[in-house]
Amino acid sequence: SVEFREHPGYGCSCDVWSSGVIVFALLGGYLPWSAKDEEVHKRRIRTERCRFADSCWDEVSEDAMGLVERLLDYNPRRRIGAAEALNA
């Protein structure tokens, strides 16, 4: 997760973010951020929201896309919690 790279420590919030990456990839067929350069990749994760631009997202519900956005919130304090995600 983002905070694990910047602030060593591991918590449930890291797992939630990782789950968001997996759910995004399963629903969209590609990763939410990509770049050949590692520094560019890190910057994109910190500064860009995930995009639902490809046509594959046309069949995905607004609720599912909203959940993915909340799982991938850069700020762990705003990120949805695991229990709340399970009930979403």
C-alpha cells in the first residue's frame, strides 16, 4: 500500500488498499496505475485517482466503482475500513 512504502508499519488499511488494486484489476482487466519508471508510478499513485475510462467499465455498476474508489483512497484515514467494505 501507499502508506507502507512511505511510513513503515503494517495495518488493516494496507490490506484494504491492496484489495482495491485486486478488485480494480479483476473488474477492469488492468491495473489502476502504471508507468515504466518507478518514481513516476509512485507519483501517480499519490496524485491521481483511478480512472474508469475503458469500455469494460460500462458494464460495472456505479456502486462497485464507488467501492473501488473508496478502497483506493490515498489517505488511509479517509479510506473505507474492511468491515464497512464487506457491508458495502
